[in-house]
Amino acid sequence: MEFTPGSSGYIELYPERKVSLFKNPYILGLTAVAGIGGLLFGYDTGVISGALLYIKDDFEEVNQSSFLQETIVSMALVGAIIGSALGGWINDAFGRKKATLIADVVFALGSIVMALSPNPYVLIFGRLLIGIGVGMASVTAPVYIAEAAPSEIRGGLVSINVLMITGGQFFSYLINLAFTQVPGTWRWMLGVAGVPAVIQFFLMLCLPESPRWLLMQNRKDEAVSVISKIYDTDRLEDEVEYCCAQLEEELEKQSRVRYLDVFKTKEIRLAFLAGAGLQAFQQFTGISIVMYYSPTIIERAGFHSKELALLLSLIVSGFNAAGTVLGIYLIDHAGRKKLALTSLSGVVVSLGILSAGCFLSAGSSLDSSGSSNGNYGWLAVLGLALYIAFFAPGMGPVPWTVNSEVYPQEYRGLCGGMSATVNWISSVIMSQSFLSVSDALGLGGSFFILGGVAIVAILFVALFVPETKQLTLDEVEQLWKERAWGKDYKKRESLL
């Protein structure tokens, strides 16, 4: 029996050829630089949650309008929808490297516009620009990493991108706290966001293009040069032969791929359902709400000091980063599906605690310092921390990892962009409606509904998401064909 490079059978046959996660400086460096795109995403998520507290102080019209507050937050997500949709096409047409460079330029420009905004509407335009940059990066970084990564550590490497997101969120809260007493507060908070984009731009100039994309462009010599820096000599020839063997077929298929083809082919349709569904449930179970509005949630739970709200949000964000580190280990050991199911089960419990804390704190009186009497406000903070602790290792990295590996090569850029767009649309819906829904139902009611959605998400993962742990991208493609047509799919293909 012939085993493809990176498959479990191949590694069992040649254990000495297995690539270890932390023993290849080149692939780690490539992942870290590409992952700055995740850092940009994470920083924007965290920084606006704190900056919003001070934007309301400077612009009275924002302070008096929940809709304007929601728009300032969600306009970046609208931009991300545009960016992720464009990102899929730019990735395939110009390559992963150029797509990253373009995203950096747009993001840096948006940061400057926000920092200099004379009114809320220019600020909203700046948010749109950085959203476009973030959307492009959200599509590009996981695909770039996955296409360079050995399959046995692919999940861990893609999860490092998610760690960069959570690290960016944690870093943003530190920046928020650092600038609370500085004139211009929120302008510094938002302006600093351009620094990582500039750093990534110059570092990315030193990195190569994705080897798989180079092969798709018939630039074999360049691709071999990149692959030789990832694998030892013993495995290099097998990897090159394996990639080249797929080249002609993939080029032929890619030339025929259109958006509607995703829904015409049963196995691609099933893959997109799993990938896009995971992205949707990542947002509909409340992560954008928790990360974009955690200081506001903490304020509404009874802690009326901005500095205290930011400090507690920093602690919650720390749980997020720590949980993501755990997820990097678990995703290639426990597997994607089991990790997602465990994560969602914990999310259901924590949302119940959060909902109860919010209901109880809303009914309690406030003391003279403006803090909630009793422990009800702290119960809400505990629910937030537990939510992040369960969400971060599983539903944080799993949707992005699964989407980087479940599509055939010719559909990867297209479907990756479409599924990321689903993620951003879902995030816009949640972010643009949260304050209004909370005004109507209270915080407790809002989080109670999210708990019900998380239960639906558990059923979805159990029914529609397969396990892809340690499978090569080719083996994942075969998995979907078996799901679509049964184990006799090869016989069916021979008849077509």
C-alpha cells in the first residue's frame, strides 16, 4: 500500500521523517510572520471595546445612541466582509504573499484615519478600511500557513494564527490601560493598530510565496526551493513528487471553478456546509459580543469604573490567550471534532452562569461607589471568564483550522473566502444588534438565547463535521467523496 507524505501511514512507516512543531525554525518563523494578520484582527477586536468607553466621552451623539456605538464596532466587520470576499480572489490570482502586503497597506491607512477622526462618521470610515484589511488577512493567513505546513503539525500551526488573534486581543487591553490617563486616549489606542501592519509588511517581503500556489502557477523551481527549507532531504523528494503529481489535474480543475460550482458538486457542498457552518456558529455563540463589548458588559453588570472594567476585561482576555495555547496542543492530539464538542458543552454551561449573573446583578442595588452590592456582578465576570476558557481552546481555532484543510486545492481560495465572509456577516449581525437586544431583553436574556444557540451548534458539529486530524489534504478530499457518494465513489467516478 502506498502512503502519501504526511499521512499517518507514511509517518508510521518513516517515523524519523516526522516534523516536530517546535524543531523547525523556518516554518515557525513563516507561521509567526503570517500570523501577524491574526494579531491585527485580535488587536482591533480588543482595542475598540476599550476605546468605545472614551469615544462616548468625546462625542456626545455617540454617547446618546446605541445604534452609533454598534455601528462604530460593526463597521469594521462590514469592511471585513468586503475584504474576505476580495481576499479569496486576490489569493488565487496574485498569491498569498501579495494579498498579505495589500492587506497591511489598507490596515495601516485605516489606523491613521481613525486616529485623526474629527467626528464619528470619519471614524466609521476608518473602521471600514481596517475591516477590509482584517478580512483579507483572515482569509490569507490560515491558507498560507496550511499550504506550507506538514500535515502532522498543520492543525497546531494554523492554531498559532488563532493564538496571534487572542494575543492581539490581550495586547490591546494592555494598550487600552496604558493610555487611559493620556490626552487623546482612544486616538492613541486606535492609531497604534497600524504598527503591526507596518512590521508585517516589511517582514513579509523577506518570505517566499506559498509552495502550493507556486506549483499552481507552474513555478516548480521556486516551489522546490521553499519546500526544501521545510523538510529534511529524506522526505523532500517524496513531498515534491506528491505535490507535482496533483499539479496537472488541479490546474485543469481550477480553470473551471466558479462560485456556483461550490453548490453544484455534492462533496464540495458538504465541505462548505461544514466549514461555513462552523464559522457561523463561532459567531452566533457570542464570541464577538464578549470580545467587542466585554468592558461594556462589565459596566452594565455593576462595575462603573472604566479602569476597573478594562482591568477585568484584560483578565478575561488573558484566559483567552491561555486557552488558545492549550488548543494548539489539543487540536492535533484530541482532534478537531472532539475539541469543538467539548468546547461548546463548556460554552453552554458558562453562558448559563453569565446569564444568571446578569439577571441577578440587574436586580441588585448599587453602593455609593457605583459597584454592584453582593457578588452578583462578580458572578457575571466569572461567567465571562469561563466562557472564554472553554471557547478559546476549541471553537476559537477549530473553524479556521477546518476551513484551511477541508477543501480541494482548486476550491481552497474560493471556499475559504466565502466561509470567512459567512463568519464576518454573522459577526456583523451579532455586533450590530447586541446593545439593542440587551436594551430590550436585558443582558441576562441576551446570553440565555446564546446558550440555546450553542446547544444547536453541538448538534451541528456532531452531525456534519468530520474528523480531519492528521489527514493529508488529498485524504480529506477522499473523505468528502465517501460522505457524498459512499465507499463506492471511485466506481462512480470511473463511469463519469
